[in-house]
Amino acid sequence: RKEVEQDPGPFNVPEGATVAFNCTYSNSASQSFFWYRQDCRKEPKLLMSVYSSGNEDGRFTAQLNRASQYISLLIRDSKLSDSATYLCVVGRRGGSYIPTFGRGTSLIVHP
Amino acid sequence: DGGITQSPKYLFRKEGQNVTLSCEQNLNHDAMYWYRQDPGQGLRLIYYSQIVNDFQKGDIAEGYSVSREKKESFPLTVTSAQKNPTAFYLCASSIGGTRTGELFFGEGSRLTVL
């Protein structure tokens, strides 16, 4: 089983739709969780951190479920500009902080 | 402006040649990382360094080497031993230590082996 797993998609949704992605992780000792956005042929950029209490930033909501070992990202009122790949990142410790990436979920928002 | 600079952005090499990718940061971060990304795939960790003069192998270190002689710099050498080196290489840094903070990325280096 991969350490961090995501459904690669693509998720193809119309503008204005609500879409949700999940990401599961296998290491129960994982301590930090993030969502990054990556545009085609560009570097990833931080979208948001994921806290145990959940957090919201405008149209984006991230949640963590430690018992079931997954994190989620909800995007409301999708825009064309939200089209990208969304990468789940889980931080594990092996004496050092080691961020591990999922393979990403592709989102395509169409008019 | 603080950030991470990778060079070159595009690189072509012949089979059997070593090539070194540069990564420089002025964020005063302790931790630096090298990732490889193949089409349609996530990022896989090659090497990481938490402090100057120390580095560890990641998940796919074979055929690669690094050095960390200065805090600001973490160059990656792709050796001829790397069987399939064509990929997008990303360097990142974070505050480091016990803090599990945001990763800051360079713009990446796209290596093509002819």
C-alpha cells in the first residue's frame, strides 16, 4: 500500500459546482498535512494546511480524520481557474521531517 | 525577494553523461529537498538535508548524489548510473528542525536525455 494515496481523476465539473477530494495515508504517526496546487508544468504551491479542527479559506475547506487516516479538500462554487492538480502532502518523521506526496488529483472545471 | 532558484530550467544531455542541477535559497531555511516528478505522477523524494554537511537518501536515491556544503545551496548530480533520468526535478526548502512547515519550491529543472 502506498504511503499517501489519491484518486488521480480527472474530476470534470461545471463552473459553480462543489467538488471534494480525499487523500488517505498509511502511517498513523503522521503529524502534518497539507494541500498543494500544481498547474501544468509548474512547481507546486501551498493551498492550505490541514488542522485537526478543520480549516476554511474562502471557497476551500480542508478536514482531517485521524481515526480513518484521511484528509479531504472541498471546493465550493468552482471557477475555471481552479483547474489544476491538487496534491496531498503528509509529513512523517524518521528523526527528521519528511514530506510525502500523493500522486495528485486532476480537476477540470468547464464552462 | 526571498525564494529558491533552480538552474538550468531546461537541460538536455546524452546518455552516459553526468549533469548537475543547481538549487540556491535565500530563505535561511535549514531543510532542503530534491524531488523527481514523472508525467502523471506525484513527487518522489530523492535526497534531503536537514542541516549543513549532512544529508539522507530518500525513496529513489540510486543514481543520484548531492552535497550540502553551504546552507544556501543543495546541488543534485544525476549520474550515468541513473537508468531513466528524463524527468522534472524540483528542489524545495522548509524551516526545518522539529517544525513541520510549508515547503517552498523552485521553478524546477526539466531534464531530457537524448
